[in-house]
Amino acid sequence: MKRFVKYLVLFALPLLALLVAGEWLVRQYPNSYRYKAEWMDAHADSVQTLVMGASHIYYAVIPDLLGADVFNLSNVSQLYEYDWFLLNRYSARLGRLRNLVLVVDDSAPFEDKMENLPEDWHRCIYYRLYMGYNKHSLLSKYGFEMSRLSSFKLKLEPALQYALTGEADLDCDSLGFCCTFDTPEVFDTTVMNIRSVKVIERHRCKDWSRVENNRDYLFRIADWCQRRGVRLVLVTTPMWQGFYSKINQQQLDTMYSLADQCVARYGAIYKDYMRDPRFQGTDFHDGDHLSRQGAEKFTRILKEEVGGF
């Protein structure tokens, strides 16, 4: 028995060493979460306009086209809970903040907690490791990149390459805008329809009790802005007609109700561009995300029609 244990330990130690080395390598590789936390740690005092929310605005607002001292602090699937955490993390250093641009879309008010989302639970790891959200212990599954083995394995090769060469592809530009969606040469309606149906079904609200939790975080953000004298600009970004026509009407009504309540209670500004006819075809990367071309157009429209950035 002792010999078996000895051989087991001898076998396990190299494997454990490889896992530890792999975890370390992957954590060193640049990502938008670490980059944005480090950027804010260095520059939060100078920010006058902060852009927050999930992917719809991550791919839609280009800070250097919007105005001076603008930073895009959004990320893919970033729920209002995480916007609230980040706002509080940097609250003491946001003395120059004048505008908070926050997305209101067809999904965020209805999402379950991120830990319960099959396709997004692993993002809790990134907020824990790289942005300091200590909601979960570092010894839990949310404290290790390797907890989601599929993405961990995909990151190993580029992480090793980065360790050897110092070269990496970051998802966002220097001011936080996600620059991975190029402008397509053509807009394939058939493909977009198929993808849109899948996305809408994934975000269809199946438990309306979730709305209360997300609404509370949204109202906390709105209240924070009101108390600080920060202008809250709520925006619904453009969507392709074939996408928004399929969204559940009750979800849309609830989304608009939440936005209207923020306007009435907290003095927010709300701009709805969902059905804006100025956005067509190659302005979209997919049914509900803008291409680079669309993002440039949207940012200029926002600057012109809202102003004050």
C-alpha cells in the first residue's frame, strides 16, 4: 500500500507542476479585464465619461471619437451587478466624472446571476482574478482559470507564445473599445436570421423574478449618479430589424419601463436607437452587435445628439 501511495505521489507531482505552470502562464496573458482594471488604477482620476455595460456597448462606443477623457469599462455579458461593483471600486477616485453612459438592452434586466449562466459563469473567474471582485473565495472554482478547461486549453498556446515573445492580441483598444468586430463585406440575411433566433432564445426571460435583482443594481447606479451630480445617459444600441422584431414584447416593455423609471426618479437621459433606420447592412457584425463601421457611426451620432462629452 505504501509503495502504491509513493508511486501515486511521484506520478501526481509532475502533473500538478504542469497544472500550476499552466495556470500561471494563462494568468500572465493580457486580457480585457486585467487591462481595464490596470488602466483604471492608473487613470481613474482623469476620467470624465465612463461607458459601462455588456457587449452591446462594448462594441458600440469608441471613446476617442466620443470626447476627451472617455474610457469604455464594459465587457462581454457584464451585468448591472458588475457595473455596480466597478463603480464602487473606483468611486473615491472618480471626482472628475461628469457622464456615465450605460447600456439598457433586451437581456441585462432579465439575466440570472452570472454563476448560473451555462455560457458565462466562467466570467466570474475574470472579475475575481483580474478586477478584484472578491464575491468568491480564491480557493473556489472562481479562483482558477483552469476551472473552465475548454477555454483554459485554448489559452495555453498563446500564453506560452506571449511568455516567449511578449506579443499578444488584446480584445480591446487602449481606451477599452472592443476592436475585434471588423466591418463585413456583405450582410448575409439568412445567416443573421439563424443566429438571431438562437441568441434571442438564449436571452429569453424564463424567470421574471430575476428582473427585481437586476433592477435593484440599475437603480443603485442611477442613485449614485444623482447623488454625485453625474449625468446618467442610458442607451439602447441599434439592432438589425430581423433581430428586434423577434424579441419578446413583454421583455421590451419591461426594458422600456426600467429606463423610464430611471428618467423619472433619477433624472437620467434615455436614448433609444434600437430601431434607428440609419443603421443597415454592414453597420452590423451580427443581429445585435455593431461592426466597426457601425460603431463609428453610432459614436458620432451619440456625440452629436446627446452632447456634453
